[in-house]
Amino acid sequence: MPNSSSISEFLLLALADTRQLQLLHFWLLLGIYLAALLGNGLISTAVACDHRLHTPMYFFLLNLALLDLGCISTTLPKAMANALWGTRAISYAGCAAQVFFFLFLFSTEYYLLTIMSYDRYVAICKPLHYRTLLGSRACATMAAAAWGSGILYSLMHTVSTFSIPLCQGNVINQFFCEIPQILKLSCSESDYLSEAGIIDFSLSLIFGCFVFIVVSYVQIFRAVLRMPSEQGRHKAFSTCLPHIFVVSLFVSTLLFACLKPHSLSSTSLDLVVAVLYSVVPPIVNPLIYSMRNQELRDALRKLWKIPMASRGIQWQCGSRQEQAMCTNVSEFVSLLPPP
């Protein structure tokens, strides 16, 4: 059996056996990838171009969109290339790079979601101190801390994983280089368990961030329920619900992937779980944040009107009926790619 010093490449999971199915998978993955690029790209552009969105909440949302773009760009392009060319190979260095960048972006996203819960806590529970506690310098410092912590965590995890001797071949039963699948190639169970300390540390970080998010939202809900105005309660909940949905999706898929019993392990189930935590969030997050956020939807419609106006198309929305029609049309075209 080959050891890790003689392995020059790994073989990833083949999504299909026939050429027709391989091409079908390529077009499917390409559509998913383009949808993620479009959604997160529109949010990033809207936040960067609209001065009304230059606030702490949207600054963190911009970082989240960039991280989602990075996460899905780390895994899907290689899977698309393998499906298109009918190959399975990824170099040893390419696999290590894929592990590093995915862990870096994925862990940074979780830290950022924790910071975003603090942003909502300060905005609702301490509104008079919002500009003081979350000024531009404080926001930049927290974002830099999240990105820096992600780099350190990813570097530690990647070095530990690829320092383990591998003697069980070079076949990875996943469409990208996933650490649990790489650890299955270790020479002995003791080598596999040497990574257990870092895994336990990872779970502790996940649990600690999750507790911080839960405590923040307990305080938020208590403050919201004490608001005398129903309109104020509705507005407060509308700013929190997208973040709650994103955190729930992120944490549930991550915990299921980490705590899934070995007795339930199978190639198909592992593939579904990997898709849930690596592919679904970058696609769904832009939809979640744009559906209930009027300011963001207005900014997206403004982005659409710029190229429409350059083509001489005028929007006439005088009467109430015309305004309703224009609103419906604008909401529809905001989901379409720019011409």
C-alpha cells in the first residue's frame, strides 16, 4: 500500500459512470455555481455601491457574501472540471490547498455569523450606544479578527491532517477533499485518533459561538417583547429573522456532519451531507437576506434600473395601480442577471 510520501495525487468520488451523466452533472453544477455567483455578487455590489447600506449590519453582510463566494469557488470548479473531462484526479498540493481554503472560509463565516448576532444585540438592546460600540474601526477590527482566526484555525487543522501517514490508498469518497474522508486513509486507528484533539477543539469553538448566539437572541427577544409599538416589534424581528435562518441552516448541517454516527455512514449519505453544508448555504443565504430586507431589495432594484435606463426604458409609476405593478415587476427583475 502507498504511504503519504509516495502519494502524488488523490482520486475524488466519481459522480457518474457514463459520459452522458457526467455532462449532466457538469451542467447541473455549473447552474448551481452561477446562481451562487449571481446572488452573492449582486448583494456585494449593492452594498458596496449604495451609500445607504454603508452600516455595520451590511458591512458584515458584505463579508458574508464574499465568504460564500469563496467557499463555493473552492469546491465546485474542480468537481465541474472532473465531470467535464471525465477525470477524478486532484494533486496532493491541490488537495491540501482545497482543505486549507475551505476550512479558512468556512470557519471565518461561522465567526462572522457570531459577530452579526452581537451587531443585532447592540442595535436592539443598546440602540443609543450603537454608533459607539460598532463604529467603523470596531467593525473593521472584528471582521479582521474573524478572518485572522479563520486562517490560524485552518492552518492548524490542515497541517495536522496532512502530517498523518496515509497507507489506505489515495481514493477519497467525496467530490472534494474533505478531512473525514482523508483521515479514513490513515495507516492506523491511533493516527486517526491523533486528530481527535483538534476535532474536540473545533466542536468546543462551535459550541461556544453557538451559546453566544443563543444568549444574544434571548436578550434580543426579551427587549423586543417589551417594545410598546407593534410596528417597532415587527421591524426588529424582520432584521433578525434572516440571520436566525442562516445560523440555523449553517449550524444544523455542520453539527449533523460532525456528529453523524459511523453506523449511518455511506457514500451517498456522506455526499448529501457535504452538499448540504458546502453548497446549499452559499445559494440560499442571498435569498434569505433579500426576501425580508426592503432596503437591500431597493438597492438591488436600483442596480437593475441603471442598465435599463441606459437602454432608454422609462419606468412610469404614477397611479397607485401603476406603483403596485412597478413594484411587482421590479421584484421580479431583481432576481434576474444584469443584461
